Amino acid sequence: MAFKASDLSVLAYANNFTLWHYTSVDNTAAIEAAGYFNSAVDMLRLNDLLIINIDTDGTPITKFYIVTGNDGTAVTVAVYA
């Protein structure tokens, strides 16, 4: 599948930081693939955190991600450790 902006919502915003929630039927590999969040380039900023409910129609899992890059065209995320 693909990123759906309607499934991305703000949980908290303060001091140029946003905590997001995203839910998807996509699996972990799809969400972590390069370019998955590119259509959200105008919303996601460096160091924003995302709580993502993954594979909600299969074997659901929740992971935390951090936005590690946004060059105005491409967004990169990584598992938050």
C-alpha cells in the first residue's frame, strides 16, 4: 500500500516538536522503506517522533520512529532507540 495522510494525526506539539500517531495496514518493511513518508514532507520535521500502529489488518505491532531527515523532497525515519 502507500502512505495515507488521513491516517496521520498530531498527538502533541510544543517548541517546534511534534509527536505524531500513524496507523497502517502496511507491514514494517513497507513503512521503513525509503520514500514511504515523502508525501508528508511538508508536515514531518527533523526529530519529530511517530508512534505507528503497523499491520493493523494482520499481526499488529506498535513501534516508535524518529524523523532522521527531511530535505524538502524526501523524508527518512528510523526506529527510535
